Amino acid sequence: MKDELFQELSESVKQGAAIVKGTLLPSRTFEFPETEVRSLRERFGLSQDKFAHLVGISVGTLRNWEQGRRKPRGPARVLLRIASLHPDALLDFTNEKIPKAQRLTTHSTGSGKKLRAV
């Protein structure tokens, strides 16, 4: 390995360690908006049991999210964000259907279908 490349790598490792310790702020961060899980579930018009099954999590996990004891992380957070922006994508994937009575013109899902805002 060339000395210049080694020095650059060594400095990066030192900076990473300082960031983890909290002695250095990262030069960039990535923020993802929080999803309001309860309102999302209510937009789907589903019980906690059915929504948990739809998303592939336990009812206990869903309750913890809704009550603010825990926050969705990683893939679950991404899935909830997709569900909030494009609910039909989640429903198409799981072959679930939203009854027509729950569709209104107040909230666009991006695919022409409307969901009831509770």
C-alpha cells in the first residue's frame, strides 16, 4: 500500500473513532423524517393485529412504536415511509385491498387511489 493512501486511511479511521466517541462532529449526516405509525395504520383502516401482519412485525412491536416507547429503525422505517407515500405498493405486494368506502379525494396515494384520512 502506498504511504499516501495509508495515511489517508489512517486519518479516516481516527476521525471515525472521534465521531463515535463524540469528540468530533461528522462532516455530514442523513436525516429521515419520522413516520407517525398510528395515523398511518388508521389511514389503512386496519386493526393493530392486521397492520402488524401486513408489515411483518409483532403486535407488541407495533404497540411500542405507536406509544412512543420505541421507534422503527432500518428496513422497518423505510417500509413505513414507502407505505405512507405509496400505500398501494405495500398493498399490491401483500395482495391486500382497501375497501372503496375508505377511499376519499382528500389524500392522494400517488397512483390515483385515495385513502381516508382519519
